[in-house]
Amino acid sequence: MLILGVETSCDETAAAIVRDDRAILANVVLSQLEEHRPFGGIVPEIAARAHLEHVDRLVAEAMNQAGIGFSDLDAVAATGGPGLIGGVMVGVMTAKAIALAAGKPFLAVNHLEGHALTARLTHDLPFPYLLLLASGGHCQLLAVLGVGQYRRLGTTIDDAAGEAFDKVAKMVGLGYPGGPLVQKAADHGDPNRFALPRPMKGKPGCDFSFSGLKNAVRLLVETLAQPLSEQDAADVCAAFQAAVADSIGDRTRRAIAQFRQDWPQGRHVVVAGGVAANTALRAMLEKVAAEAGLTFLAPPLGLCTDNAAMIAWAGIERFRLGLTDSLDFAPRPRWPLDPAAPKARGAGIKA
């Protein structure tokens, strides 16, 4: 079985060909970092126009790398949401056009499910498992029970971890995107020089909060000589990164306790999403999982950030179950994995 995946939900335009034996025949990703860098963040209109300009070429490149034609495909999958709606529309319409012209089924994939199932692409992981999904727009702890079957154990009540990394990078003058820049600076910093809060640590439940930590960093930066020296910036980043890791570690411990109680057959803790590329966070989660006697898994770094291989794989998982979508599918800016989960107070659209 061969599936073409198309991903256009944010600021990466991507196309991939994945086979049902987990072989990735092509995985092409075009970053839009240079287009958005002058603005210090993602501009939705610029992102949508860039997707429109490049998606056809990237699909052709993926098909050429895989050495196949559209007639060889079994189905066409695209991110149907959640995401920046202009970009999602570009990918969905592209995939629908290919599916219609080639006479193939169309699959609308939840972008978050793409991240959630990546560990099954890379490690052939059995259900159920506990997932930390951490990215620029989401920070959730979920029990992954099956394809389309998720139970949310915790979510952010304000900001996502990735968004906090971006904002802190801007505060200390590192630029955009913040995640890798903060980690690089933190590698040369002293995490113990500055005391920062550990949001939600020790509190009941598994929810996250990062807005107060961001404000604490802002107040700290204002007390330091301006512009920040390289060492001051490194120490702030190290303290911030340690606070995020400690907070997420605490929340994950609580989620593990609930997960083991409700699904005792589960043996794995998985991290996915762009923030999963952070080595300090990975080290913390590996420690927390080991303490509980569980195995920690993380996808390769190239499959943590947005990519189309995960969309193609999620398409394979759905297609195996006979789940396809009609060509009147409407792109969704919001698409929770666990729609039955209660809305978290203060979380707004991130709930």
C-alpha cells in the first residue's frame, strides 16, 4: 500500500510517500523560516501564499524520489486541520484534486493524530501508550488507545510550550524560531544562576501553564543590563529550559500514575511534536518513564517537527480501517483529538 501525504498546516510545506511496511520512500519538507523571520513569528497570509507557490513542486519531487506515478497510489492523504486555515485549505484542495484526477480515495488527517501515531511508524508501537504532544500550538498529555481513540489527561490552560520558547528567545534577543536557539544558548548557560518558577508543579491534575513562567522571564530580563551579554542570555535560557523540563516532568509523572491505573497494559511513554526535539526535555521524560518502569520513545528529530511522512502514515492507519473522506470535507482550523474532554478553564481554543 502506497499513500501520498501532504502537510501544509503551519509554516512547512511537505509531501511524502509512505508504504504500509513503514518504509518512507520520500519525505520532502520546505521550511518557510526566511519568509517569517523578519516578523519574529508566523504570518498566516504569508504562510498560505508560500504553500500555494510550492506545494505542487514538492508533490512532484516526492513522487519522483519514490519513482512512482499517481496511478501507483492507493490513496491521497492531507492534513485537514487543525492549523492556519489558509494553509490547511491549500493542502486539502491539492490532495482532493490529485485524488479526483487519479481516481483514488481521499483521506483527511488530523495533524495532531499525525504526531500521535508517528511512534507507530518508527517503532511499530502497540496501543495503548501515553503521549506528550508538545508543539508551538499545543501541549497535551493523552492516552492513545487506538486510531481515532484518545483520552486527554491534561492540556495547557494558557500557552503552549513551543510558544513559550519562541517568546523567551525574542526576549533575550535570539530571534526566530525560538526552540533550537534557546536550547543552543542553554547548552552554554548555568541553569542555577536564576530562580524561575515551576508552573503547576505539585498541583492536582495533569494540566500545564506557561504564561506565568514567560512573565517571570520578562521581569528577570528587565533587571539585567541591556543589551544582554551572551552569558546572561545563555543563563536565562538555561534557567527557563530547566523550568519547562521540571514542570513537564511533574505533570507527566501525574499522568503516568493515571495512565497505569486506567490502562495497566500500556508500557510506553512517547513524546511528539516540535518541542520533542529538545534534548533536555527528552532526558527528563526518559528519567520520569524509567522511574515508573515504562519505556520512553521519541521519534527521530526529523519526524518531530511538521512533516508529511506522519500524515501519510496516519492515512495508512485510517485506510486500513476503511476510513476515508468525501471530497466535500471542509478544512478545520480546530480539531481536538478528544472532543469529549471537558474544556479546561482559561485554555480557550487550546482546550
